[in-house]
Amino acid sequence: GAGVSQTPSNKVTEKGKYVELRCDPISGHTALYWYRQSLGQGPEFLIYFQGTGAADDSGLPNDRFFAVRPEGSVSTLKIQRTERGDSAVYLCASSLKPTYRVGPGNEQFFGPGTRLTVL
Amino acid sequence: GDSVTQMEGPVTLSEEAFLTINCTYTATGYPSLFWYVQYPGEGLQLLLKATKADDKGSNKGFEATYRKETTSFHLEKGSVQVSDSAVYFCALSDADGGATNKLIFGTGTLLAVQP
């Protein structure tokens, strides 16, 4: 089966523009995560969806960032009024089931990422 | 808050050398610990994990033991190959703390293995 896919793979935009990044999780995975990876750093958590709802958005840096998952599958990360500091690789991950305890079925599978460059 | 600290790279080794990449963590609960690997041009992949103290995770010749007394999860491999060249990330998930199961990553260590 297909893994997590993300589109576009690369996005170049100008400062102040609006961008949307798409994540298509593994079919049947109910949990979906967004992370941001800046150059030379590890991924940083942004937001977690359980089904259609954002169960934890504590990692979103400010109100310019917003994410949706209207049907509990595909998710879109939206960034308004982009700034140069938003330049990073945006990673999406999904896991089979929600849980508060790591175990079988809880492994997060990562997509290849979208490289966002804000000029 | 929870955090992960891993040794800075790059780590450059000759083929068949012994590898250690140090990782220590800070967490309020009882986290699960992970090593992820990112090969050139590819996405993050789970390499191994351990969910409780004294557990040993292993995969592809790599091992790491969850040491609660030293809050460490060092990655080791007895004989590295050129194909092991990649960036390695240590991570934790504070599964006891709530429902999120989010991962907290270290900054990554670049491993370069020379033939």
C-alpha cells in the first residue's frame, strides 16, 4: 500500500503570500501529525488530529498557521502572510490508531515532506 | 518541558568501525524512546524503539538500551557500512502525559561512513 504522501514536494512563495500544504495519510490511519523541520534541526511538533478534530495544536507558532482535516483523512496546513522565517520542511505523519500509550499500531509513518521557501 | 539532547555531528567513520551516538533526555513522565533515520533524499523512518526502562531496541544491527538511571538511549552498531550514512534522530514520546503521543526530537547527528 501507499505510504504518506505530501504535495507539493517543493513550494516557493513570496513574503506575505498564502500557502496550503497537503498531506494524504496512509489509508485507515486515524491519527495525523504535522511537524516542521528547520535546517539543521530535528522536527518540531505543530498539530495533532484525531479523526477530524485537532486534539492538540499547542505547537502552532502563531495564528497565521491553521490546519484542517474535514473528512478525517486528507489534511491541509495553511499558512497566511508567510514570512521568511517560515521557510522549512513541513512533515506529515500518520499512525493507525489513537493512543495514550505507545504500542503496536502506534508507530508514526512520515511522508517525504514539503520544502517551503519564502523569498 | 520534555527535551532530547544528542551528540553533534558529523560523525565520520571508516567502514566496519564501531558506532556510538549519544542521546540523553529530560521528561516528567515515563517516556517511550526512539531512534529515527533519514537517508539522503528520503523521509524519516523508525529505526528502533524502547517503551520502558531496561528495554533494548534493535534493528538492522543497531541497538539502544533505555537507561532510566542515566536518562540515556545511546545508539550503537558494532560494524558500520557505507549504506548506514544518514542523519540519525533520537526522539521521545511522553505517552503518560496525555493523549497526543507527539514526538520530541533531538537535533540529529549526521553519520558519514567512508569505504
